[in-house]
Amino acid sequence: MLEYIRDKSQSLGVKLAFGLIILVFVFWGVGNFNDRSSGTLVAVVNGDPISMREFELAYRNAEENLLRSNPGLTREQLKQQQLGRQILRDLITQVLLSQEAARTGVSITPLELRMAVGNIKGFQNEKGQFDPEVYTRVLAAQRMAPAQFEQDMSRDLLRQKIFAMVTAPAWVDPAESQKRFEFLREKRDVDYIFIPASDFSASAKPSDEEVQAYYESHKAQFAIPARADITYVLVSPQDLVKASGISSAAAEKWYAENAARFEQQEEVKAAHILVPLAEDASEAEVKKAQEQAAAIEAELKAGKSFAAVADAHNGPNAAGPGGELGWLKRGTTVTPFEDAAFALAPGKVSAPVRSRFGLHIIKVEEKKDGGLPPFKQVEAEVLATMAQEQGTDKLHDVVDNLIEDNILGRSLKDSAEKYGLKWGETGLLSAAELEKTLGVTAQGAATLVATPAGNPVDTALEAGKTYVVARVIKSEPASTAPLESVKERIVAGLVEEKALAAALESAAALRKELENAPLGAAGLKGRTVKVAKGMERNGVLASFGPNPVMAEALFEARAGQWLPVAYAVEDGSGSGAVVVRVKGVQPPDAAEWDMVKDIMSNAVARDRADGLFEIFMQRLASGAKVEVYNEDFIDRKNM
């Protein structure tokens, strides 16, 4: 979460915002998430407790972030991946770092915390100053309390400080980064002989006994999940009230009562050419900047386009292409620029205007008048807003009535049509398919599949901003597909498996014959030796799929040496076996080293620092007494 929100770049407005930051932090405090009085713990680290409440907060935040960034992920999958154990390890690490900081006298002062928060661009207003309202709004959007954020931020800053102290002695030999580059970028030219598995397919037919044995030992592959056929009604606010059903008179009355929501600020679409000039510039510097601005004005008067002149004179961060600044509202830029821009008529260019950034030559391209737009101009927006709000007001009553109809066994089709809502029937679908089709949660889909046929679901299921009222028409329990329905698939798989085994056996025999036979000898049995040039470390051979074991062996072998074993490979035409040897070695490109040497040096230094810190954390952990409780809670069992 901290990495998501944090922007480490400095802001000129931070110092000006200190007064506001102090008020915010005095009001909220840092917070304490350790409930030591409850006696309900997940772990104790050297006598310091980690409470179930603290664990639950950390787990929910991590879970929510993972689900948001990985739409296909489910809560059940996170359980299976032991997210709870990872969260516990992180919390134990935090406690160990806090204990070590206390032992060595390292801390994060309120001033350091305020500075760090003030430097986060996401919490700043248009002027680059910390804004308490922006701060609370951004955190609310992330579903995070200020106290929790401040505590997390303090922990993160503390870790950074300890990391810097621990890794300060790290030193890297300048030659080490080049050696790593040479190791990583060295390439191999490879001779290989490919034996397709398809050469052996005709003789690889499995027996009925082998097919039966495979089926019995792999029944999990042929499992058919429980399925349910659902009739349903979808309920959302926009479906309950149609904008077309609201009279123009009612909309106009509502608009008059809510006019402030449609008030528009005056805006200008502007471009500029900036001649940089410091606020405290000397007279000579001011004169030089004025001369440069006069020369730019002369170019414009000579007929050159404003965009071309702007591109020729603006610095890299002065504006967009052609000097474009986009649409500007009052209060979003410096006052001298703003006063000049809003005074210009569209198409006009200003004389040089000085601000704290320098001299601006401004062109206004378009203007939008401020004030309240006429009703007709915003009528469609008014009607849509009214329909949404009125639909939201009706939502719960309609959902309650639909649930009642459903429980009483009334037709959901008739109930849906009474309110003008969408209804349908899914056909037999698994829980995963229902989750995708109806948009319900994994828990909602599981509820549908578990409900007996002919029964209503006695609550509405959430599907984003929509509710689903559902009844199970038909259900089928989980089962296993009969052998006859999957026999063809099993036979095909066994043929491929046996053919590949035969290809590997043939390749192994060929490898023995190559021990002393030169290329092209009769021992190759008509097989063709091909060459793959420039294979990279951890790369792939020719058009075959990745085979890390073979790749590693090739980069350990000497040139001219056939590798002692054959390898299974696969490409677009199918699987097979290869016998390989290193034909030659390609050294790295010296020009490439010149391009990446700084990147490599930084990477080596970072790895060295990370390694030192890892050793430091291992030392802390090895000497710690950690007691873990409530393992079922940590693993989210029965939750």
C-alpha cells in the first residue's frame, strides 16, 4: 500500500504545508494496533505480542490488494497459497526490526514522518502543498484509516533507516559488475540432433489394461464439478427508474434545487513558451532573459507558428508538444500567469509575463465561460442523475419484494416483469461458471451450487453494483466422467507419452554412438545435425520450448562436447528428444557493456546490500523466541 501511494520526489510546497500536517497528526495520532488486553494472540516474539486484530487488519489489506490487482484470483486460492503464513512472517519481521531499533536507539521522529507524508504527491494540492482533505480522501479511496497509514509509514521508514545503517559498509569491486555482465550475456552456438516422438507413434498404442490403469489412478483429472441450473433476476438502480420516464418539468425543478452541483468554473485552454528565470535573478540575468523573450516574439511576428517556436525554445519539462498546457481553471497555476491568460481573447498571444518560473509568452486557444449552464444543456445529465438516485432509493424495497416472491414460490419471470427487470436462466453451470456468468462472488456461487434443486436462495447475492435474486431449478452433484467418455483422450495422452519415451531411448542410443563417431558418420543413422546460433543463458534452443536443465548444462559444457544425456523438448510440431553439444562460444558485445555498465554496477551494489540485510535479518530471527498460536486462524480454516 505504501509503495502504491508513495512518490519519493521532492516538492517545494512541503515546508509551507508543515502547519497543516501538524494539525492532522495531532488530531489522528499514530495509532496502536496491538490489543494486549484481549489475550487473543497469533504470536509472541521475544515477549512482544502480535494480536489477532493486528493480523486480521494486515490480512484483509493484503487480500484486498491482491484481489484488486489480480481479477482472476479468489480468496480460496489465497488460502491455498498460505497467504496467512506470509502475513505472519511479515508481522514477525516488523516486530524484530522494532525491537532491534529500540535496542540500538533508532527511531522515526514525528518530524521525519511529517516530512515523508508531505512529500507524497498523492496528498498534495495543485500547488504542490500538503492538503489534509486530499490526504483523507485518498486514504478513504484505499479503505485505509489515517492512523493505520501513519503506522505503516513509520514502520516502512524505520525499515529504510535500519537498512541504510546495516548496508552502509557494503562495497563492490568495480570489476565485479563487468564479470557479471560477461557471465550473463555470453552466448552459445549449439549443434543438435532432433528425434521426433511422432516417428514412434505407430508402435506406441496402449493396451486396454494400461488405459484402465491410467483412468483409475488419475480420476481427479476427470472430475465433473457440482453444477446448478439457476433462474434469476438482476436488480440494479439504473434498471428501476428510467431517465425517459422522468418529466422535463420534474427534472427542471430538481435542477433548480441542485444547481450548485452543475456550477462550472471559467477555463482557458492555453499554451506557452517559457524563458526560465529565477525569482532572485541578477539584473544581468533578467536582461538576458528579456532579450531572449524579445527574440521569440520576433519569430512569432515573422509568421512562425506558435507550436513550432514553443518546441524550439521550451525545456523538456516546460510544457507538452507545441507548448500545450491543456485546460486551466482559476487557482491551478501561478497568479501572474493566470491573470494574463484569463484576460486574453482566444487566438491572442500575450507579451512576456513574469512569474517565479520565468518569463511566459502565453497563447489562449479556447475559453469556456464559467457559471451555471442552462438546463437544456445539461438535461441529459440531470435525468441520468435523477434516475440513478431514485433507483437507489427504491432498490432495497424492490429486492425485499423479489426475495419474498422467491421464497413463496412465485414466478421470478413474472416478478421481474412487474418491475421491468432482466431475468434469465443459466443452464447447468459449475460454481466457477456461475461466478463468471452472473458476476457473483465465489462465496455466492458456492451458495448457488450448494442449494438443493427447487429451492430459492433466501437472500440477494451481490454482483458488483447489482443484486441477484435466484432460485435453483436443477442441480447435479460432483461426479467423475465415465471411462468411455474420456478414453480417446487417455489413449492420445498415453501414445504421446510412450512415443516420447521411445524417442528419448533412441536419442540415448545415438548419443553413445557419437562418443567416438565424427559428424556425418554412418552412426548418425541419417539424422541431420542442425546449428542454433547465439543461444542465450536461460534461453531456448532453436524453436523448442524452454528446458532450463538443458540450458544450464550447455552453459557449463566445453566447446565440442556432446552432452552426456538426451533431453525431452517440444515445439509447434510436437514433442521429441534432442542430443546437443556446444559448437562455439560468442563473447558479449563490448558496445552493449558501454550502454549498461551503470545499470549493472547499480544492480550489483543493490544485490550486495540486499544480501547484507538478509544476513542481518537471519541473525535476528535465529536468536529470537517466537511462539505461534491459533494456527487455524492464521490459515483461515473454517473462515
